[in-house]
Amino acid sequence: MIEFKMPSLGADMDEGTLLQWLIQPGSSVKRGQVVAVVDTAKAAVDVECWHDGTVLDLLLQPGDKVPVGTPIATLLEAGETAATARRPARAKPAATPSPVPTAVATAAAVSRPCISPAARKRAAELGLEVSQLSGSGPQGAVTLQDVEKAARPAAPLDRNLAMRQAIGAAMSRSKREIPHYYLSEHIPLGPLMAWLQAHNAELPPEKRLLPGVALLKAIALALREYPQLNGFWQDGAFCPAPGIHLGVAIALRQGGLIAPALHDVADTPLSELMSELSELVRRARSGSLRSSELSDASLTVTQLGDQGVDAVFGVIYPPQVALVGVGRLAERPWVHDGQLCVMPSAQFSLAADHRASDGHYGARFLAEVRHLLQTPANL
């Protein structure tokens, strides 16, 4: 039997709320199939199943909130039956109080809660269980105001506040735990811009390539040569990522940001990468991302040049070990072949984890990115 657990959708997620099941007991599921919708501090996320099997039990109900790693469903493997499977205890939502010892429960059962007659009558009208109400009156008596307060619906989640808290917690952890080092280099982009202009000349607007896509591809190709920057720091050691999946920092319209993954960037043609990036941005801003897109990123890239900044020095998103920042693409004075000229360029920065690499290694990585961008046709 397989336990399907509440997934971790990033370092800033400690718990999740089940919004919807898309499966039922007895359903057959395949690896990669979307089986549930889970609410996090940043978005409602389509959660994919990572196993083939048959659904045995659903351990949560919509609205239940549980910590990451809590079993939320069980699956039967091939050849298993419900009779032979060992069923785990049903998951307890985070808000559920701890079980009360028997002696205390018995004492509570024989003692009547202190509540005014008016409050008791109003609780009955509203269908509220008196024993579940908290009192604010003398000696903890339940007042009419307490009953009315309990009947009011809970305030809706302040998504922006929750997101700011989640981002703050993750970045505080990053700066506390990761020994960052920073490097930067201005990279000339004249060859890239000339190549893009020629490439896009005969294409309709919706098929044209943007510079940012070429930059992502160059970073991914450089990571093939410098794999110590593409992976995770886990259990006191560097773990290389199974693929080059770049997290792309996307600003959300309601505030905050999210960094879902573009998968297998080094192996994807530029035209496909452009389509995938456009679709990823659209779905991130409409709140329809998949769990794999929030958990697979092996290095994050943040491009803030469109906001007018010359450089960005980011904070590594744990458990990743590096982040690349790209500033504003602009024409700047440049010396080329001993001659002063004007050249399109952008400042690239690298934030890296000193436990996984050192400055010399990071400098060579940036040099490789620069080299790749001088021959853009090879991307």
C-alpha cells in the first residue's frame, strides 16, 4: 500500500488545505494525474499523483488543513486488495485539538458549561453546540456576544498577507542557513540582439522570441558544464538535480511572486521554450499551477530588467544552491576590439551556496553563460 502525502510545494510551505478531491475510493490513478487541489499561502495548486494505483481511502475532507508530509490518501499497488492492505489512521487536520484524556473527558461531560440563559437560547437557535463555545465572561462564562461571534463566518484568507509571511519565512531561513557568495558580470548582448532581430523578422508577433528566453536557454546550457550549481543541499550534502528545471520568478498581479519550474530547459528548442514560458506565466497569474512546477525547480532565475533596475542580487531559494539574476538590457559604452562603441548589455549576477561551490567555480559558470550568448545561433 502506498501513502500519498501532503506534498511540499516549496521551502515556504509548512502546511496545506485540501480544497477538492478529483478522485474517489476505487478510482484508478496514473503517475502525473492531477488528483486534488490544495491551497497554499501563495495559490491554489493542482496536486499530481506520483504513483500508479487504485485509491483505497481518502484521509482528508475538503477544508482540512494538515502539515506537509501528512498522509492524505492511500493507494493500492498492483495485486493488492482492500482486505490485505494495512490501513493507516485517518489524518487529523491541523486545527483539530489533541485528544482529551478519558478522566478529563468524563469530568467535562458531567459539568455543565457556564452560560447565560439568553446565550443558551441563541446558541440553540443557531444550531451551535454549547460545549464547544469559548466564554469571555466572569469565570469563563459564555455570553450572548460569544455566541454571536462564534456564528459569524471566519474572515477570508488575506492571500497577500499570507504570501508575504511565507516569503519572509523562506528568505529568513535562506539567509540564516545558507552561506551566500555573490558574483556579477556585464555581458555584451549585441550578437544576441542582432540574431533575434533577423530570426523574428519573418515571424508573426505571437511566434517571435523574446531575449529572456534565450537567456534562460544559455543559463541552462551552462549548467550542463557546471552541475554543482544545479541541485539541492539536503541532509548535509549536495544532491544533483535529475534535470535542468529552471524556476522562473514571476510577479503576481495581486502582489508577491512565485517561481514555478520550466522543465528540461537545456533540451527544449527555443520556439517551444517561448510557448512554455508564456503558458507558465499565464497559469501562474491565474492560479492554475501544478505541484511539480512548484517543487521541481533546481535553480531559480529572476529577471527584473523590465522594471528598470541595472542589477538584482537575489536570495537563494532553499533547498536550491544558486540563483541567477539578470538586470536591465540597455545600450552602454563598450570597448570592442580596442574601439569605443555602444553595445547592448546586461548585468548578470550569481548568488551561490558556499557549501556546494566556491567563487572560482561560480566565475567560470558566468564566463560560460557569456560565451554561449556570443554565438546565439547555437542555442
